Amino acid sequence: MNTRWLPLWMLMAMLLIPGWASAAGSSAEQAVQLMIGGQAVQPDVPPMIEKGRTLVPVRVIAEGLGAQVEWNQETRTAVITRGQQTLQLTVGSRDALVNGKRVQLDTAPVMRNQRMLLPLRFVGESLGVTVGWDDKTRTVIANETPEIRYNGKKPVQTLKAFQRGDELFLAADAVAKEVGKKGQVWKHPERGITIDGQLTLPLSLIEEELGGRYSWTPEQNLVEIERLARFTGVSQDDQVIRIRTDLSVTADAFVLQGPHRIVLDLPQTELDPRLLDKLERESASSEEQAGETTVEEEKQAVDADEDDREQGESDRATEREDGEAESEDESDADVRGRESVEASRDDALIADIRYSQYSASPHTVRVVIELNQKSKYNLEYTEEGIEVKLSPVPKKTGFRIVIDAGHGGADRGATGTQGNLEKDFTLAVSNKLVQLLRKYPEFQVEATRTTDEYLKLEERVAFANERDADLFLSIHANSFTKPTAQGTETFYYHANSKTFAEVVHRHLQGATQFFDRGVKSTGFYVIKHTTMPAVLTETGFLSNPGENAKLTSPAFQQKVAEALAAAVREYYESYY
């Protein structure tokens, strides 16, 4: 045997001994590194993890964190003092004193090799030191907590900072949120460190990706962040509004009604001095023309121009994009002036665009897009700022009826006895019904889908609610495990839908001549969450061979569509 391979063979043999390999791996896995003040520390007694907490020798606390430690051998108690903070901990006891106040530890201090080991995070944070855990390298990082100033002020939220060597790393997402860039996508996360489950990046990289100025003065342990976006203007192009800023910000957007307005608040943003001067000159000119008009009266005039409160504040409540109620008046407090960009034609989608320095603390620019009709919108962020892309909801010109063909696309619905699909039946009947109803000039008929596409239930509901529909009719076919199941049934949820359901069911069952399963109240999503009279029909059972044969017939589908059209017509003429 070649002796040069002997060490390798011996190592492999030891790894094959039961328990040896796992013990060796466990030992390596449990090794914990320490980095204090940016420098690696090698204590004479290695740190250990007890119940998820890192314990380190008391000398590390004393020397690394600049604290004084008094040890009482008789009571096995350590008193740690740093500045105005005093801690008292006892070996084996979870009770500790912080400035004389009793608190309970997750893990008690222990003795190892005649050294007292203390929970580093608890001690460090109690002494005003920042402590974090880098799971990838199994390193505990502790350093002086720097003073952080954002635009000369204390940040709104806590920004954690960790020192590694001569570099300072900050919790990246927290910094981005502070400067008005929520949801920032970092280009170089690989240059960061994940500490306590959060990505931290060096100051230089944060500055590179967010813009602004970020500096750290180690002698003063001071971090200064200077970043304030500047709003430089807004323009419109058909259904696109372009908001220009010199630094990117993430807008807080919501909708107000009466008139329909899309409101965007740009956090940590100020008006360009040129625009602010213009607003102040116009404000001064207005005051001269008004004679004795006071500042408060001027503000009241702005409020009156922006919002008619005849119906009270409750009528102003609308919903944000995330579904939360929004009742804030777009002109409330701290408006330092506003400018209307351009009033459009009465028949145009965009009626007006206004902007103002809505708040000076924190700096917030508010942009209000007033529309002549409801519109969906999408925000796209570009290098120049924000593009607001509008998708207008058709104006209501008559009695609006929304027809909903159930299922569609990847959602096939039930499968019939001949392999036919529910989504095809519902679409065929829906398209026929839409054509029949459009013959009446007083009807404005819209379909949630006219092709084989997938729509979420909430999308179907939003389609009807956003259009302020007068009726909603969802078409379905039934299925059951037993082929003998049969019949036509009609569902409603809200009390205002019951009459409509009864009219629909009478016409539909009369057309199918299937077993009458009746009218029922059930909380199907699309009829529960729509705000107008809404009905869902189950025409017949695809799982029943006899009914399925009729459901697949184009002539039968036409008959069903005609029955539903007659039901809608009767309901309209009788109850409207």
C-alpha cells in the first residue's frame, strides 16, 4: 500500500466508526464565533449555545464591551456596570437585576472551566450595545450602538447597525423604508450579511443603490443619512400620468370618491424650490386679492374646494388598494400650497391634476389625480419617477347588467359524462345571453369573460362592484358523485337578491323542465360580496347522463339563454 494515502484511509475509517462522525460533526456545528467592535475575539473559554441563547465568558463582556465587572465568589454573582447601566446576574439563576429592577432571563448564567458565562444578547442590549446573530457563519456580532441621524433628525424607526472590520452594515429594508423606498429590490444582496434574519448591507452599497449620502464617523460613532427626494413636476399623456422625482420613492396610493380621485403621497419628498416659490407667489397674490383673508380662512377655502362634506365624513370612506378603509380628506392639514397642472375637457378621463407640499414633517408631497369617471390604475416605477397608468371603468349609461360565465381557463369546473366541461357550457350560455340582452337599448350589458380565460372570484366581484352594476347573474352547471342527482336550482345570499332569484328560477326551471330543486340562500363568494342584487344558477347536473345530453346541445343552451333574458326583462320591468 502506498503510505502517502495512509492518513486519508485512517480518516475514512474513523468516520465509519458509529457515533464518531456524528460527534465530530456536532462539535464543528456547535462552534460559535465572536465579533466585538468589528474584530474577531477568541476567548479562553469558547462561547456556547444554551436553549437558543449564546453564552460568553464574563471577561468578554468586560473587555469587549468596555464594562466593569465585580465578582462575588461567595454568592457566585456578577455585577456589571457600563455608564449608567448596572446588571446583576447569578450563576444558575434566571432572575437578574437591571438597574435594581428584577427581570427574568431565558437562560441562566453557567460556570465552565471556572469561568462565568453570561447570555450575551441580554447583557449587551441591557448595556446599550447592539447584538446580532449571523447564522451562516455562526457568529455573534456585538458593537457600540451608533447614533443615527436621518436628515438631521432621529429616525422614525430603529435602524440596527453592525460593525464588521472597518465597515458598518445597516438593516437594509429598514433604511429603505425610512427614506421612502418600501419594497426596494437590492441589486447586490450577496455583498451583505443576514443578521437576525434580516439583510444588512454596507453603507457604501446602500448609498449606491438608494442615492443620497450615508456616512459613519467612528470617532463619534455617528451615522448620518441625508436623502430627501425632490418633486420636479408632473405631466399627462392620454391615460398615463408621469410624476417626476430626482430620487425614487414608493408612493402610498389610495382612492377617494365624489369626485373620483387617485391620491398619491410621496414620502420623504419635497417640492422643488422652483415649484415651491411659484406656489408661494400665487398664494401671496391670492391673499392680496382677498383683502383681509386670514391664513386660516385661506386654508378653509382650500378644504372646501377639495371636498364636499354635505353627507358627513362617513360618506368619504373608501377603500385603499390593500382593502383598508380610507376616510382621509386629501386636503387635510399642513398643505403649504397647491398647483393645478391642467384642467382637461369635461369628456376626458383626467379632469385635473394637483400637487402640494402636504406635510413638512415628515416631508410629504401629495399628488391628486381627479377623474371624470372611475378608473383602475397601476403604478410603474421608472428612473424618472412614477408612471400612473389608468384603466377607465366604462361609464354607466343605462341599466347595467353583469353576466358572469362561471369558471374558465385553468379552472375547468365540473366534468360531464361525455368529457365535456362546465366552463364551456357557462361561456356558451353567457355569450348568447349577452347578445339577447343587448337588443334592449336601455340595458348596458357587460360580461366578466367572453373567452376561455381564468378569473379569480374576487376579480369577478370587483368587475361588478366597480361598474356599479344593477344586476349580477352568474351561470353554472352542477355535478355530484351519484349520477342520479338531478335538477335546477338557483342561489342568492343577500335579502335584496331574493326576488331576483325567484324570477330567474321560475323562468330557468320552466325552460329546462328538470327536477325543481328550488331557490336557496347560500354564501357563494360571487353573490355574497357583490353589492347589487346577485344570483347564481345551477342549470342542471353534468354528472347526470340525461341532463348532460341536453346541457351540451346548442339549441338547449339557446333556450336557457332566452329564459334568463326573459327573467332579467321581467325583473327590470316589474321592480325598476
